[in-house]
Amino acid sequence: MDGNRHAFPRPRLHTLLALLLVACLPAAAGTKVDKASTDLAVQSLSPGSALEQRIEQARALAGADDGEAADLALTGILADPGFEALPAETRGATLSLACWTAAREQRLEDARALCGRAVAFEPGDRWDWYRLAMLESHLEQPEAAARHFIELVQRWPETLDEIEESDIHRLRLALPADAPERLALAQALFDANWRSPYGGDSAVWYDLALARVERGERERARQALRRVSSPSDLVRIRSDRRFDGLFDRNATSLDVDNAVRLQVERLQRAADVAPDSIQAQVQLTYGLLMTGRYDETNAVATRVLDRVAQAPDDRFDDADEAIWLLNNRAMALSHLGRAAEAEADMQRASGMDEAGQANVSQRLNLGDYYCSLQRPDDAERAIDAVGAMSGYGEMVLRKIRHCIATQRGDATAAGEALDYLREHDADAVQQLLEALLRDARIDEAAALVRRHLADPALRSDMLWWLQGYADAPVLPGNTGREAARATLLDRDDVRAAVEAVGRIERYAFTPSPDFG
């Protein structure tokens, strides 16, 4: 049930640059720079001291893409006793440039400290706040990252239209569900009236509504609920008794089938408005997969992939997203019974770079697909020496290894993989549940479900997982797992645990499409 989720690897330098160097070369004092500008012309400073001339020379080095020399020069400038005597505007601009060059040279801790100093200068540069938040996110300082991003949103809300939506979700999901910074971030985005063209803002409003409910702030929860629009988030609301009494279950705005229709229409409009955005086309294919429109998914993906193949290299700013068109077309082809074509697409995608790095997500998805086809040797080759990844990706990897070992009858390897999944279940409990069900460990799976339902911080995800979704053909390697799932849901103790805090309903869509 998780086949299309990105297993985000931890960013390396070139990925990080896309996040940190958003304004290209930071402007000199007294000038402004547009985010999208690629003009690296040297900005002239007012003539002054020899130190100011050294700053101008360092800026010229950075503009000429000599980052190592610029970084060395700026380190010396900042250590010069005369630096603190320079005008505040000059010091702020120089610290901003020093942060930028340090990040380019992979001195990320130093870059974070330099951006931290730069943001102390008024009126401030919004991109210094952005770089600071992204650096802290990369350095696994989620609370500080959220606080600085909130400052950015509150002071310069227009910036939300100029950054990647994934940055917002990365910050949000790095925080525990009950973290005060997560609530503050959601409220800041709410107050800024942030909107995603793909409906991704709905998850933020759900977060906000749940946090307000937990605090007993029911009217503020209603305000957030009015903006929730995605089918998956509406399922979370309808299934959880904490929201009972806050909405009319028969209202059109809470009708999941209607929400599915509206979401696909929204994604279609976004794709039509931005035909040269691969990401917009990828999101449309997700919507089509969600509703079982596999022929249309195949047609959209094929049309766009053909355009990418024929277009000049610079036609698409996000051509690397084409791997997800291959991924999603493969899922559609699998459901259409065209297994050989699906396999070919996944093999092709797994050999392509992912955001400039060795591919992780498609290799994991290919391994998972092979396990679903009962081809453990092929699955092992697909995941062999896969690169660095997130905690979620590690859980997917261990689930695949458990599947491989189970299909080979290797109890020792299966046990080792299962032990890892148990120890790290906070990273992706659904992966542990799938492995337990594959092993027919129904009692352990039931205990895990009950524990999560009893914990308010974990309940929502478990209720979402327990719901019934659209029927789809099941691949041979997953039939036992799905039979065990049905047994789990039919247990009296599981039914009672659900009834105490929520309910299970059936919906005619697939929130997280897979290969079957």
C-alpha cells in the first residue's frame, strides 16, 4: 500500500545547493536580487577601506564560480579585526555571501552559523532565513528549522509561492505530531493563506485541526477543517471520533467520493496550466491511479515521456521528475496485466538518477515489485548496494529483505529484517505491519494495532491504514499478506479497539497506489 512513496535520501551537496542557493549569488549591500535571477555580475560596493575592496574581490570570485577561493577569502575577511567596524548593511551582506559560499564548499555547520549571524541584521534578507531553515533541516535540527521558517513565512509570506512545496512538508514531517513547532508552523501557513496547486496544503490543515482538537479549541479546529480537501485527510477525519460533533458527516464538503472527483479535476487543471512542468503531470498520474484510471495514466505518462525524449535538454526545468512518470506508468501497466512492460519501465527508471543522485526510490519500488511477483532473486539484485536513504526508505528496504528471505525459506535473514523493523517502527509502522502479516504473525500485528490506536499521537495513521479502500487485483506474492490482513480486521480485540476511538468504513479509491 505504499508503492509510490518517495524514499527520500538524505540530501548530498548538489541536492542541498538546490535548497540553499535559491537566490543564486546573494546581493551586495544596498542591492536586491530576484530568486529566479541567474545574473552573477559583480555588485559594486561603495568605495572605501581595503577591507571593503577585499569583500568585492570575494564576491567576484563567487560570481566566477570559484567557490573555494571565495570561501577562503571570506573566512579571512570575517576574522579581520576591522570587520566589526564596517557599516551594518555591509556586514550583513558579507555574512550572507559567506553563508552561501560555505554551503557550496560543504561546510554546512559553518554555513548555518554564518546565516544565523546574517539574519540578525535588519531589514533582513528573506533568503538568509530560508537558507538557515534548510541548513538546520539538513543538519537534523527540526525545531530550530521550523522556528526560522515560521519567521520567514510571517515576515515574507509571498516567499511561499517561490519555494518547493516539498520543503514545507520536509520541515513539517521532521517534527513529532505533538511538537509545538509543528502546530506553530501549520498556523503560520494558515495565516499566510498558503495554497498548493496539487492539494498538498490539505495535510497541513488536517495537522492544525487535530492539534486544536487535542487542545480543546474546537472552534479553531472547525476553521482549519473548512480548508481540508484531500480524500485521504477526509478519511482521517471521518474515521476518528475526536472529530465527531465538529462537522456534518453528510455534508458535501466531507463527502470522500466528491473530494476524489474534485482532486482529480484540480490536478488536471494544474497539468493543463503548466504543460512543461513534469511535476504537474506526475501529480496528475497519481490522481488517475488513485481512481483506478489505468489506461488514462498510461496515456498521460506516455505522452509526456515522448515529449521529454524529443525536447531540448533545457525545455523542462524538472526533467529529472520523469522517473516518477515511468514509475507511475509501470503501476498502471501492472494493473492492466502488462507485466513485462511494467518491469521494463521500472528497470529503466531504477537506472536513472534521482534528483542528481544514484536512484533509491525506484530501486526499492522495483525490489518490492519483484517480491510481489515472487521473484526473490530479482528483488535482491534490484536492491543490491542501494545508496543512502531516509528512515522510511530503510524500513522499505528491510521489508523487502524480509520478503526475500521469507520466499527463500531463510528464517535467520527474515528474523534479522523483522528485528530491524520492530526496533524502528516509528519510522514507518506500516512496513512492519506488512512484514508481520506476510509471516502470519496475527497476534503480534493485533497488539501493534491496539497500541497505536490507544496512543493519541499514533492513532490517526493507524485508523487510516485500517480503512477499506477500492478493490484491486493482488499479485501472487501478496495474496497471503492480504488474507492475513482480512483475518486481522475480523478479530474481536481489533474491532473493539477501533470502536473505542473510531470507525472503519469503505471508500472507492486507493489513497496510496501500488503494483497490486
